[in-house]
Amino acid sequence: MSIPNLSLEGRVALITGARRGIGAACALTFAEAGADVAICDFIVDTGELAAVAEEIKRLGRRSLAVRTDVKQKSEVDAVVQRVVDEFGIIDILVNNAGIRGSDPSAEPQIERQQVRTTSLAALSVDSGRIIHLDEESWDRVMDTNLKGCFLCSQAAAKVMIEQGRGNIINVSSVMAFEKGFAEISPYSISKRGIVMLTEGLAADLGKYNIRVNAIAPGGVATEMMRDVLDSPQRLKRVESRMLLGNRLIKPDICAHVALFLASDLSAYVTGQTIIVDAGLTLSTPAE
């Protein structure tokens, strides 16, 4: 009996939100596994996206970097068509693009300040948190995280159906499974929506030999955790709940799970969301 392996030799992947963090880790991991990788992101003027593309090329794989706003259908359709024009096929789509609350073109500290301000306002008055959510932030998060995932999946699925095969991997979050106050967060709601979208897409596209799965990271050392990384006290509190190793996990760990889902080792896995959090969601918050 032959055992399938993790090779992605001869395959083409498109990864959104790939300038850093989990997206960049997936791009480089897939390239190391043999795939040609197209990457896109809303922010390109920092040079990070281009640097990831160059690293992919240094690994001996073809690469393409494109500025793309996943909230815009025309831009999504354009990047998918460009990948097909350049590489001929799209075997794998990783929907990683996502924000927490601010303008995606803003620096992370602006986003964190907005989150802190909203949280402090909600805690300092005797009123429901729902009234402190502004419509603009709600729309921006939903459009980027959930609508973007839908638009990219829709565009790629058209190509994959014609090919008779494909693999879509969505990046959700452990926040999708939070209870209580966290459930009113646009970020949490968008990430729970991704779990539902994953299951629906898997049921819809299975007959075309297209698999759809998700990963739900938690406690990953990315810019979204910068407010924790910059606070020794908060970092210690979070890491004390990371049962496997008592430290935040690296984006590469999530990329390895994505590689499993993209490879033939998971040939009959579809409609699933795999939590990657070193046991964070199993532990009890410290008092």
C-alpha cells in the first residue's frame, strides 16, 4: 500500500493576504512543497508582498504578486484570471485575507487603538456593547473577511469546476467559537460565517472533486497579536493558557496544517474546520 505524501509538485496555489503572517507562511511552505504560488494583498507599498514573491522564486518556483482588494468583485475576478493566464490552472486557493476592525491600509497600531477605545467605552457605561459598534467598521470587517472569502471562492470555483478538481482552504479563527461578549464582535461573527461558508461550499462543490476546509488559528504570533506581544503581562497571561509549550505559536504551524489540507494526505477530508491553537481554547482563563 502506497502512502500519499505532502508534495504539491506541479500545482498552482493562489493565496490572499499573503504579505506576512499566516498568508506568507503558507506561500513559502507551499513553494517548498513544490507548488507555483500566486500571492495577493491589499497593501503592497511596504515591499513585503514583493519580498515574499522573491523568496518563492529563490525556492525555484514561479510566483506572481498582485495588489488585490478582496472586497471588490472586479479585482477578485481579475486576479483569478491573471493567475489562469500566467499559470494555466488554479489547484489551490487559500482565503487568508482578513482584518480586525480598521481600514486595512492603516497601520496596526491604529486598529489596536480603535479596538481599545471601543472596549473602554463599552466597559465604562451602563449600556449594551452593541450600541458602540459603528456601521463603517462592521461593513469593512464583514466585506473583507466574509464577503472577500465568498468572492474569491466563487471566482476560483468557476475555474476549478472546469478543471474537474480543486482545493479551497479558508482561514477562520478560534474567535468563531467564542461565547458571550466576544460573539458581538464583527470579527468573531465574520469568522464564524467563514466556518458556515466552508461547510456550504464543501457540500456544493464536492461533486466536482473540489474539497473545501478551514483552519481556525488562535494564539499565533502575528501582527494581529501585536497588542499582546507588546505587553509582557498580557503575553504571560495568554501563553499560560497555551497548553502545548506555554508560548504563542508561529505562523508556520498553521501553514503546515494548510499543507496537509492541500495535499493528497487529506484527499477525503472536506467541510471541516481544524483548530490550531496549542490548546488555548481548552484552558481556563486566569483570574
